[in-house]
Amino acid sequence: MTKIRIEEMQHHVGETVTIGGWLAGKRGSGKIAFLQLRDGSGFTQGVVVKEVVGEEIFEKARHITQESSIYVTGEVSRDERSKFGYELQVSDVEVISEAVDYPLTPKKHGTEFLMDNRHLWIRGRKQHAILRIRDEIIRATYEFFHENGFVKIDPPILTNSAPEGTSELFHTKYFDEDAYLSQSGQLYMEAAAMAFGKVFSFGPTFRAEKSKTRRHLIEFWMIEPEMAFTTHEESLEVQEQYVTHLVQSVIKNCAVELDRLGRDIETLEKIKAPFPRISYDDAIELLHEKGFDDIEWGEDFGSPHETAIAEHYDMPVFIVNYPKAIKPFYMQPHPEREDVVLCADLIAPEGYGEIIGGSERIHDYEQMKQAIHDHNLDEEAYAWYLDTNRYGAVPHAGFGLGLERTVAWISGAEHVRETIPFPRLLNRLYP
């Protein structure tokens, strides 16, 4: 008997196959049972007809408990009623392991209960769909950067310095030395760009920010490209091309998942480069026109401000040229203004906030040295980083995309905690 996964059913129409999976749910009457099957690759329905399989197999199918593991044998047929398009006409059922009193019943559960059972919650249809979209974004990320000549480089997770210099750090001991969990691999990626020209990293980062908003996680994943011989404007073009590629890849390869989540495909289809740009100066003016009196020039935007700006465009929008005083030390000053820097945040529509932060980097040795001094940073700790400007400095730029916020936006997830398999929140280190 041919053993297949649910995602392969389209290639076996009319054939009798065996699928190993779990019972997600069931319904039926006295003569027919519908088994909702999942195997990790997808969900499908197994139709068990009493007259076809006989009393023994039918009763076995009817009494299988939720999340029991099973082998189901049957003929693959088309099912025009479902988005997936295929179902299994069951001829045999074998129970591998019976699940007793599975805690996540079809009834509504509270958030904390679901989070306590996150290791089981990820089996659900909605969570499964979100995490499949996450996987597609990761796949498309590697595709985009490798097709555009980038080299994958892995920066360290343990460091002796903080690139942002603004967030609380997770302190640890590295034998007898002080060390910190990385809040960004950017500085190391800049060094790598001087070796390989165009590089990207993809890895975990940590921010000890005591935030409880729907946009924040303690541990999250970042994609951080850096490009030598690249200007700020050129970097913006790469960013919008990259985000467009991610969105279009999800539309193409995750149609079933988007449908399961009820995501508006037409909204996503509009996401194509180029994206609109607005200066920080004009963004402040726009907010004042919209009635926001809680922000002045020189202050950073909060969530309501970002949402209002994004709603004005109904597209991802770049906010460019922020005040120098509220940005990290490494950003290149604007050639015509000392008070702003060549940087941009990409704000996602629909209230999902910033998904990318990027800038052109300072490449003058003396200027970088002064910037480190002005920010009261330890020059000795950054000596290796200064070497990138001391030996063969070139104009260069880069950015960081937060994976979880991007997944939340594209999938339509309400809270960023659903976009990572096992979220770390202010109050949660379990499971």
C-alpha cells in the first residue's frame, strides 16, 4: 500500500493510499462518519460509510477520540466543496495510540489556558495555518537573497556590546566575562559585508523590554541584510522588492492557509513595489492634521501614530529621515541636514506597525569614533567594529526585518504571540 502525506493527495486521485495522522475532529450519523484528519502537511476529510467498511471498522472509526494517532486507508477522491479539494473514501482504520481526555476541546478557551498548552495549541487549524505561512516567509527569504547574490552569514548570539544601545539587555556570564544575548547581528553583518559584499543573517534576537503589547516578544527572529557600496535609496529599493516577494510568495503557495484564516487576498495582492515614502517631518505634520496632539518633532512614534500614518496610504509606507537624537549611533547623517539621519522604518498597513528598520551606515572612521563617544559607549568594546571603517571603508547600508510582525501582518494574526511556535513573553517562559 502506498503511504502518502495529505499534501500529496492531489497526485493520487483514484488510488488507494494510506495516510498516517491524527484525528482533529469528527462528525456523522448512524450510517456515515466524517473524520477530520491532519498529518502536519495539511488537513483533509476521511469519509467512512458503514455499508462499505462493515460494522467493525465503522464502530472503530466512530469511537476514535480527538488527537488519537491513526493510519487511515482509502481511495483519494476530489472534493469540490472544500478549498483543499480532496478527501479520502475510507476502507480501513488502524488506531496507533489513543488520546484520552485531550484538553483542547472544540469549545472556546481562555488565552492563558491556550498559552499554557501551546505545545498542543499549535496542532489547531488556525495556529497550523499561521505557522505554515511563517515557514513560507522563511523559504521565500532564502530564495530572494540567494537569487540576488547575498551570502548567508551567522552572527554570534553571545556578544560583549549592544548595537542599539537603547534597550535593556539580557546579561549573562561568559566564564569570567560579562556577556549579553544579542539584540541584533547588524554590526557583525557590516563586517561580513566588507568581506562578501552582500550578506544576510537569519536568527534569534532578544530584547529585555518590559512590553505587553500585541506587537512585542522577548525572543524573536530577525532577517538582517547588509550591502557594501550601497546607498540609503538603493537599500529602500531592496526592502520593497523583498517585502513584495514575501507577500506574493505567500499568496501563491499558501492559498489554503490564507482562506482558513479568512485573510483578504485582495488586500495582499495590492502589496507591490514601489512603496510610498514620507519624511519624518511630514509625518509629524500629517499626525497633527489628524488631531494627534501628543507628539512633537524629535519624539519617536507610538503604535497609534504608526497606524494612523499607514492608514493614510493603505500600503506599507517608508518613514524616512528621523531625528538623529532618537536613532542609534551608527546611522549616516543626512548630507544636507545635521539634525536627521539617512534611515527609514517600513510601517505595515492594518495597524501592524514597524516591520523593517534600516539605514545607511557611517563609513568614515573619525566620524564613527566620534559617534561612539557621543553615545557614551565603550570604545574598546567596539574596536573591532571600528576596524570596518579603518581598513577600506565604503558606503554601505542595511536593514532588519522582524519575522514575527511580518507573519502577523501577512496572516492577519491578532497577536504576535501566535506567529512563533513557542513565544517568550514578559510573564511566560513555559512551555
